[in-house]
Amino acid sequence: MANSPQSKKRARQADVRLTVNKARRSRIRTFIRKVEEAIATGDKTAAQSALHTAQPELMRGVTKGVYHKNTAARKMSRLSARVNAIG
């Protein structure tokens, strides 16, 4: 339990960051899921457009500290490879 005023403030800030980051992570997962659903239907144009909308969201997660840079790059690489494989 936080006792000093500084530790109480840090605990409050941690709670706020947790909720904000949880919302950001959920939003990014939604965009990724839209790409995967478009891939599952086999519609290449829809998958490409979903990928182009998901990419800035994923990179925004990197700048906000939700994801590591390499994690986001790996996710984008794998998604784009799957989109390109639709043919």
C-alpha cells in the first residue's frame, strides 16, 4: 500500500496509464482482427485496405509505448505477407 504522497500519486498515475494502454491495445487488436477477417474471406482489396488502416494504428502504439518497435514490425510483416499470398 502506498504511504507517502509521492507513492500515492505514482499509484494513481499507474492506474490511469493502465486504462489508457488497455484501450490502445484493444483498439490495435480490433484493427488487426479486421485485417485477419478480410484475409479469411479471401478478398484481397479489402484485406489491403484494412492493412493500410491498421498500419498507422500499430505504429502509433509503438510511439505511445504500448508495443515494442520490433513487435509491431513483426506483426506488420506477417500480416502483409498473408495479404500478398491471397493472390
